[in-house]
Amino acid sequence: MPSASDFLFAYATASGYVSIRDPKAGSLFTQTLCKKLQQYATQLEVPSILNLVNGELAKSIVPATSDGNTK
């Protein structure tokens, strides 16, 4: 039986915010995570890759309205 330490949870956005998702390509988080995994899977551990994802996403934040649409 897996313990809690066997799981890693990652969310596309913080609570209270919206995640913009392309119906075919997925959210920007998912797209960036896949790209970084392809680039660094053999070189870095998952937490380090997630830090790279976070850094890239921080540069590309898109403001959204209260109904979830981009401005």
C-alpha cells in the first residue's frame, strides 16, 4: 500500500485562480511540464523540473477576467 510520501501533486494554478486550457494541447502548465520533462528527464529529478516549469510559467502569466476569459 503506497504511503503519502509516494505521491506528488502539482496544480496548474493556485486556489482561487483559473487555468486557461487549450482543448487540444491542454493547459499551459501541462504543455510546459511535458516540454521540460522531454528536455530534462534524464538529467534532473522531478522537483527540479517542476521548479523550471514554475519559473517559465511565472514569465507568461495571462491576466483573466472573473468569468475566466483572458483580457
